[in-house]
Amino acid sequence: MFHHSSKRESTGRVHCFKTSLVGRQIVVPTDPDVNHFIFQQEGKLVQSWYMDKFDDIIGKDNVLSSHGFLHKYLRNLILNLFGSESLKTKHVSEIEELTSKHLQLWCFL
């Protein structure tokens, strides 16, 4: 268990579980506040890790392999292009249109 300093937690503990993923021990917190805290501490207190095969698939020089300032810069750049607000304003209508066309095609099969 992580010790967490949230005033809302009376016990000072956060629920998590420990497991093994492709031969590596990992701890997975199940509390949204702790997950948010961990993501905010990227490059300071924690460092993200992805499976070695992941790098083989998408390449070693990708946004997920970067750390610190570069990771935050690239993440913000991508979120501006594909984040929830961008998806709502730019892409949802296109997705709806394409979905509608495909459903209509299925009706004729």
C-alpha cells in the first residue's frame, strides 16, 4: 500500500495491488487521486516504464519513452491535437458521419 497524505483519507493508506507484468514487479494504485498525483510527479518522484516489446513496436524515440520536460511538452502537444476538447470540436462530427454511413451499408448486406 502507498502512504498518501490526503486529508480525505482517514487511515492515510490508499488501495493498490502488486502484480507481475512480463516478468517485472509493479504496483498498481486503484485510487484516482493517487494516479493523478503519480502522473503529476512524472520525472520527479516516478518514472514511467513500458515493456521492451512496446519500444520494438512503436520505436525507441516516441512520446512514451521520453521523460521529464520533453515528455510533458510532447504530451501537451498531442493532447492539443487529439485531447477531449479537440475531439469534441473537430472529430466527433466526422466520426458520427462515418459511423452512420457504415451502419447504412450494413443495412443493405
